[in-house]
Amino acid sequence: MPIKTIHRRFRRQHTRQFGPRVLATLVLLFIGPLSAGERGPKVPDAVAQEVAPGVFTLFGEINHPTPENQGFMANSTFILTDEGVVVIDTGSSVQIGEMLLRQIRARTDKPLLAVLNTHVHGDHWLGNQAMVADTPGVPIYGHPQMLALIEQGAGAQWYDIMMNATDGAIAGTEPVPPTQTLDDGDSLSVGGLTIRAHHYPEVHSTSDLMFEIPERGVLFLADNANNGRIVRMDDGSFRGSLEALEDIKSRVTTAEVLIPGHGPVGDWSIVDDYVGYLGGLYEAVAEFYDEGLSDFEMKPAISERLSAYADWPGFEGELGKHISLVYLEVEEEAF
């Protein structure tokens, strides 16, 4: 039996018994020596598109992670400055991080000045390993809640998720967490740029940061608003997301280019469209809740009402879960 299959079965069978942190240690003790030489394949090069002056984005496949896309399904961005390079989100594996570095090194040999992680979900930061290999000691920034969640086992959990979804394509990846923190209102000066961090306590997750770079007219939305993609909200808040997206429009006045966590770059219409989905879903669930329907009973009517989003990847797979999550929020508000 292949080592990666044993690895997946071991984790599935024992996650609840041991917990993620103890489990990670057990995997290294019992399975690690056997799989030390295994490594997933190289990720084919993607085209880095210049979306603003000196700002280049690699667009992941607008779908779930699969063996075919090797987990390359989130956007990664790098910014060239006179002093070096700033990277925002590094992808879901060391292989994707290395592919990102190839695009950077094709344009400059200057050092990495900083790496910024938008949130704890592993498709956005498991490529940190490649950044540290390229520039040892490079500071990696994330929200304090992200660091806390990784300490509690989120790194091991997301490694599992991506390993299983890609059939082992990310093998060889080691979760490398942020080393520095940024919170709401913090500013970072690096490479002649000002990076302003915006945090809302309950949005796509509890650890999300949006990054504003006024000198380049860019706002990184992360997964708080995606373009043509429905994402998981298992540890997020629909009400919190709606409030945050309305607020960010008044907070940030310099941005003309908005970069989502998934999907093409655009303008503020990205936010408006995503609010249309989140708000339409919330209003529909609240309406049907008042009529006495259960979450599963209201799904067909809500699916029809939100049919404008039916062709967005993730709609079919996430809608039922989203309805259940919103149902709990509406129920909580009712009491």
C-alpha cells in the first residue's frame, strides 16, 4: 500500500482520538521515517500577471483542490520594490511556493523583504516553506489569531486536507507559520511601501487580514470577497462578513484594484457581487426561518433565488452548509 494512503488512513482513524497536535507528533514518529524521501511533483509554471504597477498575481484554478491542479487554487501575489520583494499568500504547498519563486526570480534577484499571510486556511500559506528556503529569516506576518490557531493544530489539519484533496501532491510540505503579527490598524513600512492591515473579528474566519497598499492603489480582499467562487464558511460569520464588507468600502479610499483570494482581479464590484450572495442568502434564510421551515426544507427555494450564482464553483457543494450555518446565526439572533 502506498505510504501516502497509509498516512491518510492513519490520520482519519485517529484525529478524534488524539487531537491534531498529538496526532501530528504520532504521524512523524510512526510514519514520517518511511515517507521522508517522498515528495510531490513540481507544479507547472503559471503566468504572473501585472495587475498594478509592480504588482504581479498568479491566479489559482477557480475550483476546489484536486490531484489535477495539485492544490493550486488560491491567488498569490508578489510586489517588486527598489529594495526587494513583498509576497502576499504563498499557496498550499512547498511546490506551489517554489513555482511562485520561479516567477519572482525571473524578474529580480533581490531578496524577499516580507511575506504576508491573509488567514489560517492552508491553501494560502503552506507555501511559506519555500520562501524561508529562499530567504532564511524573512519575516512572515499574520494575524495573532492565525498564529494561535496554528499552535493549536491548524497547520496539521490543513496539511491533511490538502494531502487528501490532491492525492498526495503536496507531499514534502512542512507547515511554516508566521513569525510576526499584524492586527487591525497596524501599518508596516517595507521597500518604500505602506502596508495597512484591516482585521474584522468574524468574517471568512477569525484570522483574516485585508491588506491595503496605497502607493500602488491595491486592496487584498483575501477570502472575505471572492470573484466568481463560493468558498467554505465553516469557521466564519455571514453577518460579520456583511458588516465588514460594508465597512471596508468606507475605510479604504485609495484602492482601484482589488485582489480576491480566489478569482480574477477587479474593482469594487467584486465586493458588491459577493455581498449580493451573502446578503441574499442571509435574507432568504431569515425569511424562511420565520415561516417555520427547517434548513434542509428551505434549500430548494434558496437555490432558485440565488440562481445567479449557480455557475460559481463551490455553489453546489457549499450552499447546503451555508444555509445551515446562516440558520444558526438567525436562530441565535432570534433569542
